[in-house]
Amino acid sequence: MDGLRGAIVLAGLLAITSVTKAQDFRERFVGKSPCAAGLHSEQPDFSLRLDKTQKLNLLYRGLTKAKIVMIIQLSDDPGHCGVIRDLIQINHVATDFEFRCFDPEAPTNVIIGTAIRKGSIKPVTAIEAWRIDLKERKFIEISHKVTCSADGWDGEDDGSDLVDEAKKYALHRKPGQFEPAAN
């Protein structure tokens, strides 16, 4: 019984440490440039247009010991990297960010999450999920179930953003369905 109690205490301490590290990371970089030292990655970045009306992008970076997603507000100056408005971090190597998630409780909101796909392209339930508050430009953690899809990333850039995609989700209320169902 003492071994079980010790394992539970250790797991709790590790969880607290992980949350603290993520908060420290957020505190260090929010309000700064995504080009800042300490945010460089040897892997290529992945960027998505979040809200074209506010010049917001989501920027994913795989760092040495963590994966991060940042809300970046772009500048009119092409030589400027923009400003980090908020940031989330995951430390689990097997977990990846999902950028097309659907929350039936808030179908028009932009939702991202984490999942373990194991090569599957089928819809998956997120392990962790966040709603993007576009007014405050922040990630808001979601505690209920959301579904994420790997569908819909092919084709030319048509100028749309994740806000437009969330509206498509809301029309169909089906995760991963962006176009009307075929008859």
C-alpha cells in the first residue's frame, strides 16, 4: 500500500512540475517575438492562418524537449516576426497537436487539441483541448470531450482561416465534415 501511495504522490508532483514548466515558458515568451532566442527549432515550423481580420496565425514549433503552439499577431512590417499573444506547450513525445477539432458545445469556436494518432486519419478524441478566445487572443482549456479530424488539409490556399473552417463545422455539426454530405 505504501508503494501505491508513493506512486500517486510522485505522479502528482510530476504533474505539478509539468504545469509549472509550461507556465514559466508562457511567462518568458508571451509579448515577445516568435524569433526570440530560446524558441528556435531545428524542425520546420507549421503555421496556419487563425483570423485574417486580426492578422492572427497559429505557429507550431517542435523544440528539443517540448512542442508548442503560439498565437502570433502579425505586423505590417515584413521584416518583423510579429508578437506572441499566447502559447501552450506539451511535453509528451507521443502526443501531437490537432488543429481541426470540433466542440459540439461551441461549434463555431476554433478548437485545437492533442491526440495520439498512431498513423490513423480517422477522427480521434482529444486528450487535451483548448478553445481560442479571439477577443482576448488566448487559449482557454476545455475539460469536456472534443473530437479532432485529420481531414481537409489538401488543396490550394484559398485565403480562408480557421475561423472560416469553424463555421463550416457548425453548418454540419459533424467532426471532420467540411463540405455538405454527398447525396
